[in-house]
Amino acid sequence: MGRGNKTTEFLKECLSDALLRLMREKSFISIQEIADAAGVGRATWFRNFANKSEAITFKLVQLWNRWTDEHSVIVHDRFTLANAKDFFQFNFEIGHLLQVICKSNMQSAIYDAFYQIMMPQYGNSAKERYQMRFYSYGLFGLLDEWIKRGFQETPREMVGLFYQVMEDRSTL
């Protein structure tokens, strides 16, 4: 008898939460330590994730989905110029978590989560796909620098910077 989707989601969340808790404490973490901290067997990890980055990406996507539900974000599954405010506000609110991820040199998990959330994977013209990839890398670059700067700017200031950067691109 297979596990239900809710059970699988719950186990994945337990595992990703355990990994993130351990990342706050130490730099090297074994799969066994993650499984022990989550209260499951080692095989459960391998049934759900191929690597640690995948677990972090999963958690970030879950957090985004909850956040957009709580904040009634209408367009939450693709990037638009209008939802830049939501993007920066969300990341500001989970800034402590993003700093832990970056400290562990796992920024690629942040990008992967952002790309999964904001960039539909299929059904777009070549121009739209290139444009989406351009925005995703550009936004990730802004986010990565913002994390490194310790979130010195407010989300509102980051939205302003984003729009300035987009305006300035015509001078390249």
C-alpha cells in the first residue's frame, strides 16, 4: 500500500526542516544525522530526495506557496514586474533561513526553488523562455547580493533598485 501525497509531503518537510536545523549548527551533515533528527529511517531520505540541495529547494517552494496563500498573492506561479514586491518581501521575511543556506554554500538551491516557483517550464515561445531565464538569473543575482549585504535595504528599496536596473538595461 503506497503512501498518500499528504504523508509524503509531511515526511519531505520533516526531512528538510531537520536538514536546515542541523545546518545552523554544523557544516558537515550526514544523511543519517538528518534522518535521526527527523525521526525517520535513512531509507526515507533516499525515497524522497536525491541530495541536500533538493531538500532545501523543496522547503523553499513550500514556504513560498504558504506565504502566497496567506498574503492572497494572485499571480504566484510566474514572474511579473508587478509581483517583484512579493518576491522581495517574502525573501526578506525568510532572510535568516537564506543566510543559513548561503553560509553552507548552497545558493543553487535558492535559485532552483525560485526557478521552479516563478518560471513555468513548458508551453512558452523561445522568446518567452529566454526572457524568463533572464529575469530568473537577474533576480537571483539581486537576491544573492542582498543576502550577502545582510538585507541592508528594505524590500521596498529592493523593488526600486530592481526597477532602476530594468530601466538602465536600455543603456547597455
